[in-house]
Amino acid sequence: MKLTINEKIGFGAGDMAIAIVMMSLAMIITYFYTDVFGLKPVDLGILLFSVRILDAVIDPVVGTMTDITNTRWGKYRPWLLFMSIPFGISIWLMFTTPDTDYSVKLLWAWATYVLLTLTYTLIAIPYVSLISVITDDPQERLSANGYRFVMTKIAMFAVTIIVPLSAMYLGKNNVQLGYQIAMGAMGILATCLCLYCFFSVRERIYHPKPSLGMAAQFRLLIK
């Protein structure tokens, strides 16, 4: 089943939206939280470690939720539609530094980081499953993934180069405001990319719901 160029670009747009967060968490989050936001390194370490454990619990739950989803738009595309705006807002909130005392800032960091992790998971897990239902042609899947990887590199460049430079320029003497504006723009872009992905691709292949329950799947995973 052949995919149009627009579908391939749309499919890549979904991964570009995900990559904005993935690259932010991989490349700039430590610098932002310690040097811009003002967290103590030990508090940051506890935050990052704890949320990663939480994420390991959330992932299979979201996977199960997508398995039982059944709408006129398909199983996976609706998540890109309905979570796109919360996803963009959570990016902006996480890179917003409240002007308050340290304890409130720490609470804000926990709340917004957990929120971003949740919305990211609700977008990312359905997205990675999307390629299995838009075409059954291995060559077309390979071609679509080629577009995806190129657009991921664009997101990497935007987050690692454009965002820091924009934060310095826009913030002038207030780098906290600069990151809030720059990552707010990235949040808007991520929302638009998710919506573009939703409207560009179509789910054409139906996979029946797995017969194994979560407990059985977990036993197989351990085995």
C-alpha cells in the first residue's frame, strides 16, 4: 500500500514533535534546571530518577489503553489529536520558572516534569505504533521512517542550537524568561506537528486486540 509524500512528511512530523521533548530532556534539561531554574543538583537527581521509575509504570498502562481504543479515527491517531494541546502546554510549563521561594519552585518542577512525562508518553506510545497500521508494505514503511529520521534531526538542531541562542537573545538580562519564550514556541510547534500528523495519515490496517492480559504479558517479559 503506497503512501503519498504528504503522508510520509506527516508521519515524520509526529516524530519531530516527540523529538522536541526527547532532545530537551537529553541535551538541555540538566543545564536548565541547575543554572536557569535554580534547582540543587541533589534535588534534580532525585527528581529525574524518580520520574523515570514512574515512567516505567506508566508506559505499559498507556500501551494497554491504546490496545482497547477504537474510534472512527482508529486506535492511535486520536491520541495525537486530543493530547496535542496538553502536550504543547506541558512543554511551556516545564520551562517556566516561577518567581517564588525554593520549596514552591521544587514543587513546580516536580508537577510540571511529571505532567510533561505523562503527556509525552500519551503521544509517543501511540505514535510508534502508528507505522504498523498506515501501510503493510515494508518498503513504504522504510521510506516513511526515512522522512521521520530527517525530521528528528531538524528537531535536534532546533532544541540544541536555536533554543539556547533564542533564549539568550529573547531573555536579554532574564534568561529564565528567554527559555520560557523559546520553549513556549517549541510547545506550539510540537502541537502543530502532532495535529499535522493526525490529519495527514490514515489508519488502514486493523490488528485485533491481544488476547493476553497485562499479567501474562509481564510474565513473558520477565521470562
